[in-house]
Amino acid sequence: MMKRSTLGFLAFVAALVAGAVAWWMTREPSIDHTDRALVARGEPLYKQHCASCHGARLEGQPDWQSRNAQGKLPAPPHDDTGHTWHHDDTVLFEVTKYGITRHAPPGYQSDMPAFGKTMTDDEIVATLAYIKSRWSPGVHEKRAAAGMD
């Protein structure tokens, strides 16, 4: 039979491990747009996975704010003219990995695929670092003021 102090210690350790796992699972990804190596890894990934819809220069599709015949919005720009920079890194990562449904209203339809099965987390982070590296200093100042950069 275990001593009461041993059981208490084991319960403490189990709670500590559970807390650490919960923290690890919910932590915000670090998407450092100033890391030149990370940005360099992200550029070809952007070209491979994103540019066909969001544009080679991150310009998005024409008339991206108006629904098409299927009721979907075209791909928005990822440059300063779009809304991508308004989202924190966690939202950007989750939309890229899991698709838009986690952050869109119920019933929202989009052609944006979830890349979680075709790209690793590190590839997604590198791609987003590349996108963020293309934003102007003014955008980064606004994001910093909002606690996003």
C-alpha cells in the first residue's frame, strides 16, 4: 500500500504534466518574419502552395471582397492591402493548418484548403514568415501596438 505522501506527490506530478501538455498544445506559434533563414525556406513553399490563388506578389484574386457565383469570396491578398495582417499568428497558423472553419462564422464556405496533411507545422510557419516579411514597417508597427508582432 502506498503512503499518503507518495500518492499526493504522484497527484502533484500528474497535474504538473497535464498543465505542461495543455500549455504546449495551446501555445502561440513563433512566426519570426525577421529570421532570414526561415523566410528563405518559406518563399518556395508560398510559391508552391499559395501563389496560385493568393498571387505571386501576394496580391490576391481580383474583386476579392465580392462573392463569386458559388457564393464564395475569392482569395484575398496577403500584402498590406488585404486583411491577413489583421490576424494574430495563432489564427494565421490555424487557418493554414486546419482551414478557415475554426475562425469563420457557421456555414461559411471557402476554397481555402487545410494544409495540415500536406505541410508540416515548420513548413506552415516558414510560409507565414515569408508572407509577414513582405508587409510594410507600418503594418508591423500596427501589429506590435496590438500585441501581435
